[in-house]
Amino acid sequence: MDSRSINLRGFAGSAGKNIMQGIGGFVFGNEASESKEDSYVERFLDRISNGTMPDDRRSAMTELQSLVAESRSAQMSFGAMGFPVLLNVLKEDREDVELVRGALETLVSALTPIETSQGLKTEVQPASMNSDLLSRETENISLLLSLLTEEDFYVRYYTIQLLTALLTNSLKRLQEAILLIPRGITVLMDMLMDREVIRNEALLLLTYLTRDAEEIQKIVVFEGAFEKLFSIIGEEGFSDGGVVVQDCLELLNNLIRNNASNQMLLKETMGFDPLISILKIRRGSAFNFTQQKTVNLLGALDTVELLLMGGPPGETGKDTSKITNQTALAQRNILDHLLLLGVESQWAPVALRCTALRCIGSLVLRNPQNLDSLASKQVGEEPHVQPALNAILTIILRTSVAQEFVAADYVFKCFCETNPNGQALLASTIAPHPNQGTATHGASSDMPFGSALLQALVSSDVNGDMEACCRASSVLTHIIKDNLQCKDRVLQIQLETPTPSLGRTEPLLHRIVTCLSFAALAEGENDQSSQSEGSYIQPVILRLLITWLADCANAVNCLLESAVHLNYIIELAANKRFTGCVRGLAAVVLGACVLNNASREKGRDAFAVADAISQKIGLTTYFLRFDELRKSFLHLPSGQQNHKQLSRSSANSMSDFQEIEEETNKGDQHPVLSEIFDSQLVSLLSKLETDIRECIMDLFSRTKTATAVLPAELEQKNGEVDGEYIKRLKSFVERQCNEMQDLLGRNAILAEDLVRTGGGSTSDSSEKPSSGRERVQIEALRQELEGAARRIEVLKTEKAQIEAEASNQRNLVVKLESDLKSLADAYNSLEQSNYRLDAEVKTLRQGGSAPYPDVEAIKAQAKEEAEKESEVELNDLLVCLGQEQSKVEKLSARLAELGEDVDTLLQGIGDDAALPDDDDDDDDDDDDEK
């Protein structure tokens, strides 16, 4: 008794009491610490600690328990002084079972929160502080675990409850403490074989204990958790069991979540047959889905999903574990049970159908055998039997629940991923149905898959059903994704125009763009809130266009056949009436038309599209659309974040799907967007953005490579006279100048747009350059513009110089021709004089009376006179030729600097001028001979 008195008084009068009273005074006020409950608690503890009569001690324990269970201030007072007393009872008074029961029950009450209508929500709960105090010492946890081996039922029961309460408030600390206690988890696992009430409490305790604790999970599995859990599930009746089955499945899911080793151990020890047994339901068991059965089935489907996910993300061997589980589950015919739950059981709760559909998708993802199995499956009963994929498409087109559409769409996404044969199989069925014009809403069960899909795609023309068109667009996206053959095949589908009397057809791609415009009009007319159907119809259709145009030049060419379509998408990207997501996706479509454009036709080539973007949107504004798109994706929660872990607290809301839908719709984005726009699409858009930026900037900055200088074009052709050659050179220079002027105009528009949008002309701060990158681009464009202007001026000057030199060359040629002609005339005159003198000599000889003239003297005199005359003319000509030769050398040097082939330009000019000289030389020789 003395030791108990010392412990009580020491703890109550020391720092422990001061600390707890200080906290109590802060939370409840000074009056709470001095309340009557405080004195009552102290009095009861004194009786328990110092009492000599067992009955009096038991009575005090009972009264203390009642007080602590009803009063928060009593809980606070008990935390300040009561733990040493009651822990001492648990150590020293094991023989007094009733007193031990009371102590455990009092501790449970001290750790159980008391809800009051008064007080702030941010108040510190005394129960949580008491849990923190009790769990600080590992010895206290070890003491409680030792009580689980007591024979008394209530001692074990209250101990389990006390440990569960500690886990609720101090999970991490208790997990660490139990790992340090030898055989601590083994003792807890033994409780699963105890009486039913204790077993159920032990299930809850282990469920809390195994959350995010890999080491504890391994020990629990090593202690035979799988065998015990499935044994309990079988005893309770599988899915028809009560909440105990739910607790077992929750614990099972904790053990295998992101834990490949435990998944492999489950497959090798128990196999998946017990899990399949939970999913078995009777065909046609209408109205047999109670809320608890629905929750149990959801828990089993959650187990299947975890097995199909494999190990944690990024872990080596994750894919191997996933494929192994896929194969093992498929061998147990789980696909039949999933199809029955998700597709055939339309009377089942919608949450159950959605989860089953997601399991079907994960089961066939990148698994060739399972893909073939799904493609060949038939659902329904005779005579209403149809392929499973047709039935899933019907769900997509007809369901009124957005989450069911997303789950069914996920099946097609998984079916088409890395499955080109499956994509080709589905694409081959896409063709107009003979009765398509008279078909009713939705897909008919006897209609081929592709015809039903095509009917939904054009349903906006028939009855304005944009929802069906949007959902069919999502399915078509999966069919053509990363498959060029399927893109070209679908591109060849021709549809009748909305006015068949005209007898014309149009490609399916054009009809998709028309549906997009209808969706924009519908959103404008029904602009009620961001949660309207139009808030996700346009993004889904734009996603189809992006997927179709990516790496498919034929699709780009088909889209640009009509300028109306390009103008509409530009309007979609420019109009602020639409959301940032829609504007950004439209900008990506425009970028794809530039990036994948192989057309050479004027007005439809890549530069024509880029120029239209620059003129009607502005490049800076256009590039900002990508930033808006990224921001819109930041607000989209991932599918894994939306997937809740099944627990008692979330079971009711998961079984009632409307609550989930309402909770999801509280966000800024439609739930369909958060599921469909996954990480793969975000990565694709990021890659496209980078490529589009580079491609457009390359188009507007291409200068030297735009016009190739061909040496053959500068060479003088055989037989080409100098005048024509000079004219052709002049034409070439003029063409270069025109191209430079065109480029200057483009860059001027670009620079003007960048300067205008970057200089603060808009009131929206988001339109201004938000970083140094845009300022650097503007400065680079300005420098390029100045350089181009200087280059053009230099070319103009060089052109004028070349034209002047060409004119001088022409004048020189004319002068040289005149000089050569005058020289020829002089020689002709000399020859005529020679003939005249010869004639006179002959006459004199024939006369005989006249003295014989000295012919040689006359010839010498005439020759001397001619030589003097020709020498004067030749000296003048040589002086003139020397001056011209100096000019030619200077011109040749300048032309060489400009890159011209001087030898080729001067070839043949001197040969023509030399011909008369040769003739004159021959004449001189003849004269000498004479």
C-alpha cells in the first residue's frame, strides 16, 4: 500500500500534474482544472491506491470509470494523475480479476473521445493527450500485450479495445513499440482464434496495425494470416457474410497492397480460388444485393485490383508480378465472374459494376492471352447473346452515370494499348449500317461494333445527342491511338452529308470537327455552370483530333481541305469564352497541323497554318495557351487519388455511388476529365508542345536555308550571249531581294506581335512575358530583323554596282568593236591603194613611152605612210586597252569577293574581238609576198 501511495502522490504532485493542469487551463480554462470532477478523480484514485478493503477499491474503480466516461474534464484530470495508479493495478493486482477489469475499462474510457455540442473544433481532445501519455513508454504496451494471455474473457476483450484506441490516436508510436516487443504480433495473431467477439476486435486491431507498415505486414503473413482470414471468410458465408467479412478483406488488402512478396506468397500458399469464391453470384439474382453484400464484393474486387497492380511503382519486377497475377487469375476464369458483375448484372449497384469493369481492364492490359479471351467472350443468355465488347460499348453509350462511362471506357483503353491486332479488328468493323438513318438512340444489340460506334459519332446530326458523340469519340481515340494503319483506314470512311439530296459525301474527320462546333454552340446556349456536359464534351473530341493528327500527315491534309475547319479551330483557341483546357487543346490541334504537315500546296502548307496562327491569334498568345493547358491539368486529381481504400468509414459511401459522384463534382473539373486525361495524355501533350514550339520558331526564323543558291544557275550556258547572261544574273539577284523582303515582312509581323504583347498592351498580366525566355526571344528577333535590313541594303548596293559595271562592260564592248572596225577600214583603204598603184604600173608598162617608175620606191613610200598612220591608231588603241584592262581586273576582284565565277563570266569576250586582228595579219603576209 505504501508504494502505491508514494507513486500516486509523487506523480500527482510533481511536474506531471503541473503539465497536465497547464494544458487543461489552456484548453478548458482555469475553472476546469479546479472543478469538482478534479477533486472526485483525485479522491477515487486515492481510494484505489491506498484502500485496504477490496470491495472499496472496486467500488472506487467503478465510480471512476463512470466519471471518466462522461466528463472531458475528468478525462483531463485522470491523465494528470491516474495512469501510474491503474498501471500499478495491472502489474500488482492480477489476482483481483474484477479490479483489473475495472482498470482496463477505465483506461478505455479515458482514451475514448467525448463529443460535446459546445467548444471549438480545434480544441485539444483529452483522449488524444491521454493516448500520447500512455504510449510513450514501451513497457506500458508490453504490459497490455501480456494481459492478452489471461484466461478471463473480459480482461482480454478490454485489452484489445484499449490497444485499438491507442492505435486510433497514436498509430506510428504503437507500431514502433509492438515491433520492439518480442512475440508482440504473435500474441495478437493468436487472438484471431479466440472467441468471436475478441476475434472481431482483433481483426480491427490488426487492420489498424498493418496500415503502411511493411515490416509488420511481413510478420503477420508469416504467422499464417492468409489461412486464418480465408477460414473466417468461409465460416461467415463469403460475400453473404456480415461486417466480419468486410474486416477480413480490409486486412487482406493491407497485407498485399504494393507488396509483391506477399502477393506471391498468397498465390503459392492459398491460391486465388478462395478469392474467386467470394465473387461468385447466381445469374439473375435480382434484388439480392444488400448493402453489406455490396461492400463485401467491393472489398473482394479491391483485392483483385491490388493483385493486378503488382508491386509498388518503380520497383524492379513490378511488371513480372502483375503479369503473373493476371495469368493466374485468368486461369481461374475470373473474367466470367467480372463480366457477370460488371456487364450482365445491370441490377447490381453501380459502384459494383464500375469496379468490376475497371478490374476487367486491368486484367487484359498488355496481356495477349487475356486480350484474346476478352475479344472472344460472349455475354447474355440465349437468344440475347452478344460479344462482350459490344455490350461494354452499349454501356458507354447508354449509361446515365459518368463514372460508369469512365470505367467502361477504361476497358477499351486497356484493350487497345499495345494491341495493334485488336485495334485493327475493331477498326475493320467501322462502316455505315444500312439502317443507320432509322436506328434508334443508342446501339442496337444486333448491330456490329463499328456500325454502332459510327452511329453514335454522327448522332449529333440526327438528334443532337452530343453526349453519345463525345463518348464514341473517346472509344475511337483508343482504336486509332499509335496505329497509323487504323488512322488511315478510318480516314477513308465517307459519310453522307446532312443534306443527302445533294449527293455528296464527306470524310468522317470532317464530321468530327462539325460535331465539335455543335458542342461549342450547345455550351454557349446552356452556359449554366462549369459542370455542364459541354465542359468535358469538347476536350474529349479535341483529344480525338490530337490523337488522329499526331504523326499522320494524311489526316492533317484531310483536315485542311476545308478552310472552314481551320478557321473554327483557330476561333476555338482564341476565344476567351471557352475554358483554358479547351483553348489549350485547340492550340495543340493547330500545332499538330503545322508539325505533321507534308503538303506543298500553297495555302495549306505548314507556313500557311503558322501564318494564320500569327495573324489571327498572335504567337505569344498562342504559346500562352499551352501554359493555360498545363495549369488546367494541375487541378485534375489522378485516378489513384480518387480511388479510396475500403474501410468501415468509407464502406457506406462506396456502396452508395451518388455520394461519391456528388463529392467528386465539388471540384473545379468534371470527373470525366480527371479520369480520361491521364498521365499518358499529359506526357503526349508536353512532347507535342516542345516540338510545336521548335517547328513554328524554325518556320519564322528560316533565312539562308529557305533559298538554296545553285551554282549551275550562275554559270553561263553554252551559246548564251553576254547580254542574256547578264539579264539572267540580274533576275536572280532581284529574286533574292524579293525573298529577303518577304522574310523581312514575316519577321516584322512576328517582332511587332511579340513587342506588342510583351510590352504591356494587354491588361491581362498572363499575356505579358512572364520570364526571361520571352524577352530573349523578342531581343533575338529584333537583332535578326536589324541584320536582315542591313543585309538587304548591302544587296541593293551590290546590285546597283553590278548593274553599273555591266553597263560599263557593254559600253566597252561597243567601243572596242568601233575601234576594230576603223582599223579594218584602214587596212581596206591601204589594199585599195595598192591595187590602184599596180594598175597604174601595168598601164605605164603597156604604154612604153613613159619612164619606168620605181615601183619598189612607191610601195615602200605607201607602206611607210600606212605604217605611220596605223602606228598612231594602234598606240591610241593600246593606251585605251591598258586602261580598260585595269578596270577589268578591279571588277574581277570585286566579283570574286561576291562569290561569282569570274573566268566563266569573261569566257569568250576576247575571242570575238581577236578575229579581225588575225585577218589583218594575214593581209600583211600577203602584202609581203607581193
